Amino acid sequence: MQLFILILNPDKVEKMTKKTGHNKKDLTVITTHINADFDALASMLAAQKLYPDALVVFPGSQEKNLRVNIKDVDLSNLKRLVLVDTKQPSRIGKFADILERPDIDIHIYDHHPPMSNDIKGNYEVHCLTGATVSILTEIIKDKGIDISPDEATIMCLGIYEDTGSFTFPSTTEKDFTAAAFLLSKGANLNMVSGLISREINPEQVGLLNDMIQAATRYNINGVEIVITTVSTDNYVSDFAFLVQKMAKMENLNAIFAVARSKIPEVDVGAIVTPLGGGGHTFAASASIKGKTLAQIEQTLTEILYSKIKSRNRAKDLMSFPVMRIGDDVSCKEAGNLLTRYNINALLVTQKHNGTENLLGFITRQIIEKALHHGLDHIKVKEYMTTELVSVGPDAELVEIQEKIIENKQRILPVIDNGIITGVITRTDLLNILVGQSQLVSSNSTDPFKEPVHVRTRNVLKFMKERLSPRILDMLQVIGEKAYQLGCNAYVVGGFVRDLFLYRTNEDLDIVIEGDGIAFAKKYAKFVNARIHSYEKFGTAVIIFPDGFKIDVASARMEYYKFPAALPTVEMSSIKLDLFRRDFTVNTLAIQLKPDKFGLLIDFFSAQKDIKEKSIRVLHNLSFVEDPTRVFRAIRFEQRFDFSIGKLTSGLIENAVKMNFFKRLSGRRVFAELRQILEEKNPIDAIKRLDEYDLLSVVHPSIEFNNQMISMFNSVKKVLSWHDLLFLEEPYMRWAVYFLALTRHCDKETADEICMRIELAPRYKTILCKERFEADRSMLWMEKSLPTKNSTIYKHLAVFRIELILYMMAATKHETVKRSISNYVTRLRYINTSVTGKDLKKMGLEPGPIYREILQAVLDAKLNGQLKTPNDELDFVKSYVR
């Protein structure tokens, strides 16, 4: 390939050798590190543009195809050594032997972080860029040195390879600028992409699997580190690529095989240096000989504990927003707040001239004692603890631990420039000390009792694959408009859940950290849409001209005054807003802020539960606060083919035993039941309702038995048949199933059910009146068929489509089904062409006779006696004689 000829082709090197000479006096040599990569090769080429008479030499013996190796050079004639992409003596092979010679002029071009044992050059150019060749390219550009398209391609290759095509965290502005210059010089990106693209082969797949299986996780100073070992007798090409692949697949902060890191707390270059290696802050490697894997792992672990910076700073551990009260709040009010927010301490503050001053804190124990002694009305300032200490946002774990323990302080405020930005509790500290700082246990079931840490990953590419251009553009504009208002916007809930379940869902639920209604008004004006706002709940609905809707809510936290009550709403953060939701699978959020667009946020292991197909509540009192969640749990379980978790199932049984449903309004029960009956196949959900004894919530007479199963299956077949007709005829799917659910009920029981679930009058008419009329017509048809089409038409035309479909499902007679089918598909669309005007032209006086004649014409046409308009006119003439 032409790309390699410039450096690696032996003939080319031979020519270069003859020109410069191996053994000439005052020899200048350009070299790099032993494990030369594309950046090293490109840097040597670029350096030769700066030193045109220099000899390019590889320091190691593994480059067998090259004529110019270190063993071919008379080092006694060496006067200048140019090092590129390294300044470590351990990485330049035998060239390290001449570093002490006083007559050697050493020039260094490198992008690695400085180390204590670096080679000291007479001339050094150092910059923390993504690639060394970026530094040399800038010099070439400034000096106006001309380069060919082939040379530009090689140099561009070095930049793309060492920056991961500009995706590695070490990438800088200089790398982009250098690449742009090289493109202007004719760099061939097709050749670059062809050389750096990596296809994973079966051998590498097996190796990658071994690495994942052998991974060991450590929690070091609050940072999760993964060390993996793998053994092979053969050289593995592109091993660094496999490590990068594993880090992405497992969403790892730092991994050690070939070392990779994506967080500043883990400087992998500094960590592998004691092992004889080197590299950057985010990528490094080391070659170690004479030790077993176990010895290396032990040594590495010791280095990690000494090198990794603590991530346990106050700003990383604190909870926010901070729950606080004024000093004039009564003990009773403070007790209510502690219960409402399920916390054990409150900060007490006082506002003065627009400034909030921290006075102290008060605990649940103090409040409970005060209430026990009848001090409900006394202000908290009388009993609060005023001797308290605080920390700044950058306080280390040691300082936090000392202040909480030594001062016996339940709650530690985090204060930044006089502003309370968060709090750290004793429970927070305990969780860190026992090593629960990074991942919730795989057995976690109760978010109230376990530490919750956010998991994030960028899903923008996935969004582009799954979402329509309209929806994607809409989300981007929402993020931009919210940002302009100083707010953060998120798309949350079912939309995000269904995105990962590969289900179509365009019901956008937007949460705004800030004033959701103010955002909705601004966005609606921008897109020329209408808005309905609900100030009490901090929500709004944006309605586009074509009817498309977006739900908007201010980030809020709900609390419940008593079981089954409607929630009271307060402003809160996105984390608390998600925590108020029903199930973990509905707690995913995607950030819409322009610079973080597409960032998936998962506080409650929702991705794990989606993967495991589990429905789990977020806390143990979930069904106490809102029993309707039981119906939703069953609906989601059946819709997605998931399973209700063991703890969640037990909590449902407890809610039924405690009969929290009796406090629900009938309207809320009906709303949940209606959604279940709208599902494509509600029979399994109804069965689950029966298993939990929840059908009795609707009415004690409703019994799940073989007769009901048969009826529901029949309804399913009939509705499927109707849908396949593609009539574009709207109908209430739930109503047909509800008719089947209550078919056994007499009129008195039906009235009781309608009253219990507070059914609207229009629906009550269907279920409590028209259903019995439909039953009578169905029984008549079972006894009277076959009969004329006109007679069937008169019996069925009075019913709405839901009742007709119910009759078709309920009857056991095939002749009745066929007759109803004939009515639905043909008879009801038959109309006469003759009108009252035609009758008037015939000289007939208007009156009741018109209706009689037109009905007679329709009957005759229904019965197949009339085919054309002339047939109808002839029939009228004969009828009136």
C-alpha cells in the first residue's frame, strides 16, 4: 500500500540511507519508542521534514522489515538524537546507553505528561495534545514547509489513531487544527479510515469474553476500578482496541489490562510508570517480564491505592436540594416535614436582608420528645442544636468523617461561599465506609434503604436510529429553549422505557428542572402551538396544530397526606421527580441540554430491570401511597411480558389485605381498569387481577372462571376480525371487554358496578341499559334465524358498534355470527337512491306516507329485490298504486 512506502518500504529506506549515510560524521538520528504505533511513525516522518538530513531509526529489533535498525548505525558518529512521542529512557532501547554522553544534542517532541525520570533534552517541545504528530504538524505549518498528500495522509493517520478519531478525552483543539491543515494538504481520509477501522475476529471475541469473565472490581478511594487478566501463548494484535471495547460495553470508569481511564481521578500513565510502562492520563501500557499474573495484579493493586485520587469529596457525596425550615416554624410543622420527606434531620435557617443564615439543625428524636411533652406550638429555634460544623464542597472524606463523628452531628451542611449547597448525613458516610459508594447491590429492592447512584451513558446514536426526524428535532429544540431560560430539560418515563424495548411511543413526557409552565409558554409560542397549564400541579400540555401533544412538568416530589390520597406537589430536582414514579422501569431520563443531549440518566437500576424483565416498585410504601399502582404493575407486566418482582408481589398482597383500595375513588379504579381493557389481550391481566383478589375491588360478584375466559377469547377474536376490516371506524375497545366482564350481572348488580366506579352517564347507558336490550336481540336472532335481511337490519341498526361486536362475541350460534358479520360489513352501508323529492315529483303529498314508502324501498333493497335506481322508482310506483 502506498501509505507505508514512505517509511516502511525497504527500497525507500535504502535510498534514504545512501543519501544520509549510516556512518557519516555529525549524524542526526530520529527515533521513537520501542512499541511504535501510528502516531510514533507519523511523528518520525514529520520530524524528518524538520531535520531533512536526519536518519530515521527504530530503537528495537522487532521491526525486521526495516533496513535501518539501531544495529546498523555507528553510534560513535551520533551528534544529535531527536526523540518523538517519548522521553522515557526505558522506552528507547539501546539509545538509552548514549544519553550520558555530553556531546549528544538531544531534541524532544512529546505529548505525554511529565514524569520524574524523563530524559532532559537540550531542546524540548512538549504539549498535552492527543497526538505527538499534532505538535510537529503545527511547527511544519508555521515554518511553511511543504508536504505531499501521501505525507499528509500518514500524519493524519497518527492523529486519528491516537485520538480515537477525536473521541478520546485526551483530544485537544490542536489535534483538530492539525488535522484540518493536513486535509488542506490532500490527506486521504478514505485511506485513514481503512487503516484504523477494526473488525473484531472470532479469536478476539473469545479473548474479549475471557476478559469480561475474569474482571475483578475494586472500590478504591470511591472510584470503581476493574482489573482483568487473560493468558495466551500467541501475540494478540489490536489488544488495546479490545480493552477499549470492554470499557465501553461494561461502562467502566477505569480498566487495567492495557490501561484505560475516562476520569481525571485515575491517571493511568502515572500508575503504569512504576511497572516500567508509560502513556497518557487516559491511556497507557506496560510490558512486564519475570513475574506471574498474580504478582503483577498484587503490585498493580498496591499502586492503585497509592495513586488514585479520592472521589469522595463533599460535592460528590452530598444530597440536594436541601430540606430546611425557618426558625419560626413550630415543632408540629417540623414533625410533619420530617415524616413527609422521610428524613431524620432538618437544617434551621433564618432569612435576613435577602440572605439565608444557617442557625442550626433539629432531629426527629428531639421533635418527637417535644411533641410527647405537648410542645406542638413551640418554635423549633427553642430546641434546635446550634453548635454545628460544616464543610466546603471540596472537603475530603477524612475531614467529613472527623466532623460528623467527633461532633456527633447527624447532618453535615455543605456550604459554598455562604450558600447551603447540600448536606451529608451519617447514613451517607456509613454507606461510603462500608464500600457501597458506586454500585447498588444486585439484590437491591428498596431504594429508601440503599444508596442510589446515577448511571449515565450517551444514547444519542441509538436515538437517531430509533426516533423519527420530527421527534428528534423536537427534543433538541426543547433542550435549547429550556437552556435559554436557565433550566434543564429531560424526556422521561414511558417514552424512554419503550425506546429501549424497541416499542413505538411518541407520547413525550418532559420534565423541567425549574418553572415548567414558563418553559411551556415560551416553547409553545416558538412552535405556534396552544397550551393548557395547571398551576396547582406545575404542569402543562402543549398542543400542536396537527393535534400532537407534549406533557410538561416541573421537576417535583410528591408526598401523600394519607393512604390513597391524591398527591401534594412541590418543586424538586430531577432525581426526586423520578423517585416519585411508580416502577423502576419508568425512571429513565434523557438529558436534553444542548451540551449533554442524549445522556441517559439511570438512578434506580432501570436498565437492569428492563434487561431482567422485572416490574419493581421504588420503595415499600408505594402501594400504600397510591394503590392504583397495583393495576399498572399488572398492566405493564402483561404488556411487556415481564414478571412482577418478589418483593413487589408481596407488597401487592399486603395492599389487598389492608384494603387500601376502599379509599380510592371509583373514578380512579375505573381509569386503571379501562387502560387494562384497552390492551390487545387483557385476559392475562384480568387473570392476574383475580390471582391478587382485585376483581372484588370492582364488585364482589365478578368471578374469573372458564366462562369468562371463553368470553374474553371470543371478544379478542371478534375485535381482531373487525380491526382487519380496516374500516377506520373508531370504537371503544375497553367497552366491549367490560360488557364481557359484566355479562353475568343482572340489572341491579350492573347499576351497583356503575355507581361504584362512578361511570359517566353516557357509559352507564351502554352497560346498564343497552346491554340488556342487545342480549334480548341476540336471543331473538338465535331463535328466529334464518330470516330476511331487512328484519336483521331493524334489530341491529339501533345499537352502537360496541354492542354489536359484544353480541357477535357472546353468541354461540354460527348463524347469528354470520348474520351480524353480514350486517357489519354490508347491510349497514346499503342506502336508497330515491328521496322525498322523487316522491313529490310523482305527485305524492308530503306526510307519514313518505317514511313508509322509503322504508319499504330500503327493505326491498336489503332483501336483494332492487338493484338499480330505476328499480327503486318502479318499486315506488307499484307500491303507491
